Amino acid sequence: MKARSSSGKGGVLAGISRLGQKRRVVIPKQICESLGLQEGDYFKVLAKGGTVILEPGKSEDPDAALNPREAAAVRRGESQLRRGLYVTLEQLEDNLDHKACQAGGKRVS
């Protein structure tokens, strides 16, 4: 999939791209560089009047980067922490050491 870009009137960057496999669109390199976009960045995708709009999403909301199942797991974990249902790292390591000894193996540090 190739993309072309050019600088239009008023310093607006424009590009031509095509929709590829799995609905992927390549954003021209010149546009990515001018906006400071990097691989892994998130976008808000809008459809307005027959036009697709991509808005870079440097979200401060950590749930925005999670799928619904992951977000639910984070909420459950936060709830457990608030209720005091947790173990310390030391307790976890002791538990792992104990289980390794019962299994006849050694814990690797």
C-alpha cells in the first residue's frame, strides 16, 4: 500500500492513500512527521458528511487504550484494592517459594 502526500494551499498537507486489507489506511510519512505521529498512537475516527476524520488521540484516560474485557479487569482490581484484598510482593514471593518447594523444584530469581 503506497501513499503520496503534497503540501497544498495555506500549508495544509494532503495525501492520497487507499484502504487496504483489514481496513488499514497508511498515513503519508510527511503528514506523520509534521504531526509527530508514531506507531501505536491512537486515533478518534469520525464520519461526518461522507468524510472520514482521524483525530490523534493522546488520551490521558488509561481505559481508552484497553479493550472492554481489560477495562473490566482493571476496574475489578481497583475495587479489590479499595477493599484491602491484595497481597504484598513479599507475600507473593513467599507463596511462590513455598509452592516450588512442594513441587520439588527451585525458584529461579
